[in-house]
Amino acid sequence: MQFTGQALLRYWIFVRSIGTRAGMEEFEKRKLSLFNQLNIFGMAAGLILGIAGLFSKDHLPPLTWYVAFSPVAIGITVLWLNDEGYYEFSRLVYFSLYPFVTCLVYLGRVDVGIELFFILYVVMSVFFLQQLMSIVFSFTWSASCYALATVMPHNYYFRLSSVNYWFFVFNQALALGFIIYALILIKKENGGYQFSLLVKSRELHRRNLEIERQRQEIAEKASLLEQQTRELMELNQVKNKLFSVIAHDLKTPMYALRTLFQNMQQQRLSAKEIKEMLPGISSEMNYITSLMENLLQWSKSQMSNASPEPEVIDIQSLISDTLQLLKLQASNKNIDLELKLQQPMYCYADREMINLVLRNLLSNAIKFTPSAGTVWVGATEKKKFVEVFVQDTGIGISDDNIHQLFGEVYFTTRGTNSETGTGLGLKLCKEFLEKNGGRLSVQSEPGKGSVFSFTLPRYTLQVRSMN
């Protein structure tokens, strides 16, 4: 029994899929499957009517048998055309032959009670046929057959309702059943198709969202890659600049020192000559020391990202230590260093970074101040920050050069005694101050000196408690 059920199920699936092709649209597959079902049911109904007529005791006219068994021939023809791929033609055959056969029975003056089937043909033709011309033809043909069969008067010699009333009722009920079943199937298939469209729409929406998310991720990664590429290019430019500095700016003073020591070792220089060379050598060594400190600090900031380690700093003490360190450099040019801060003043920042900022600003002030000039260093206390300034009586800076000090290109000029530089120091100052919550500013006028000032967070109890 189970084997028979499985065999019938496989046969039913086979019949429903007759004519199905790969790549066919879902809706067309559903319509074809439904059309095949109606053909099978029509064939089955014809066989049932024929068998019922055979067992009937009433005499039935030949046209009755013609009507009973014609669905089998029509169904086989239509299924064969579907299997061959002639879908539209097979439906035209179906909706042409069925009305014709039904009309032919009534024209033969036989009333078997199947006029309701004309309604079925009209309803199904509108749903199954695709081309408008085919629909118009089928509707016109079915309406014409209906008019010939039922509207025009006929002198029937056989009426099934008179011969076998219950058989007549069965035919009417069968026609109504086919109409209702066809409408239900059509509604079901349309509903299923709409549901599948809804599912596909949701899936498409989900995929679109996924694609949009992936696109955003790709855009973010592309932006990050572009940023990293730009940073690498900048670092490469810095590297090239540093190699140039090391190759040129460090080489000259080192060679000078080597030559001096070789001459001293070979006793080619007198004490007087050595003494005359010392100021120049001292100036060169100051430059080398400052440059090496900047290079080391820059390397450290690039490798470790230079996260500041803030602490409480006494600005007065830090400035005094820096002035003492640069006292020899200033005395070589006969420049006075003056501290304009008479009491302790505290800020909260990274000591090593701020120490480098002070050294660079003071060293630059000495570098660009002529002999017998003056450099002042001081600080003022504001409500939320401390402002430190370095003022000199040097040669000053033009507006164009001020804009270049913190640009992308390393900008530098020679000092009043032809001192050289790299432009790296001011960039480090700006970077370190920003990491400590401060900022660097400059005011200058050619021939009247310059004032470099920077701000730092003032040390308060609130700052202390937060850290």
C-alpha cells in the first residue's frame, strides 16, 4: 500500500512537471503545473462520465459518448505539446477544442447539461494565456460557441434532464466544481507566487544590506589604506630628509673635528690657533647635540607613538635648568639670557617633552639673535593654563616664512653666524605640545625680534585627582 502511494505521488509530480525547462520563471512554472493538473482532472472526469454512461440503463445518443471521451484525446494532445515546449499553442488548442466540442453537442440537438463549462473556459483562458491576441481570440471563440449552443433555439431530441435527472445534476455539479476548483487553484498559485516574491524581496533586501555593509567596510578599509599610504609616504619623506641631514649636516662638523684632532695629534697647530678655533667648534657641537637630541626624540615618538606621561612640573625650575644648559652657546655670541619669572609656577605635562620644547625654542632664539642681543624667557599664569614665552631681539621672521614653519616641508634658514638647521625641532615642539594639551604660537616682525609662546594645562587639584 505504501509502495502504491509513493508510485502515485511520483507519477503526480511527473505529470505536474511536464514541459518544465531549466531557467523558466517561477510564475510560468506554477502556471504550467496548474494547467497540467486541470488537463489530468479533465481527462479523469471524461473517463468517469464515460464509465458511468456504460453502466447506465438509459439509452444515450452517440454525441454523449463523444463528449465523454473527447477530454482524453484533448488532454493527451495538450500534454504532448507542453512537453515539446509549445506552451502558448497548447493552451490555444485547449481553449479552442473544448468549447468547440461542447458547442458541437448542442448543435447536434443534444442537451447534456454542460453549458456551465463555457464559463470555465473563459475564466481559465484569461489566466493561462499570455498574449493579448490569444486572450481576445479565446474569449471571442468561447462566447461564440456559447451563443450557438445555448442562446440560439434548438429543437432538442435528447435532454439528459428528462432521461436521467441525477446524471444531469451530476454534470452541472461537475461543471461548478471545476469552476470553483480552478478559481481556488488560481488564487492559491497567485498567493504562493506573491509569497515567494515577498520572500525573494526580503532576501534581496537582506543581501542589499549585506552588500551595502560590505561596501562601507571596503570604503573604510580603502580610506584607512589611503591614510596609511599617505602616512607612509610622509614617513618616507622624513626618512629621506633625515638621511640627507645625517649625510650632509653631521658630516661637515665631524670631519672638521677629525681634522682638528689629527692636527693636534701631529702637533701641527699651536695653542693660539687651537684657541681661535674653539668657538666655531663649540658652535658646531651645540648644533650636533641639538640635532641628535631631536633625532632621538623623533625616532622615539615614531616607534612608540610617544604617549605622554604627565607629571607636575615646576616651570621656573625647568626654565632655569635649560638656561644653564644653553649658557655656553649664548656666551659664544655675547647674548644675554634673562629669566622673567621670580616665583614657582606649576603645570601638568610630560617633563621630557616640554624640556625638548624649551631647548629648541631657546636654541633657535640664540641662533637668530645677533651678538650683544638679549633673549628673555618667562611665564604667565592664566585661569586654566600656563603660558610660557621665549622673546628675542633677533632678526625676526617674515609672514611668508611664519606660514612655512609648520608646513609639510621642513623649513629652515641660517642663523646670524651662519648656523645651520633642519626644521625638525619646531615640528617636534608643535607635536609634543599638542599631545600634552597645549599649542604653539609665534609673533614676529623682521628686524624687531620674535616671540614664541606655548600653553600647557595648569596644575590644579582637579587635574591631580583625575590622574
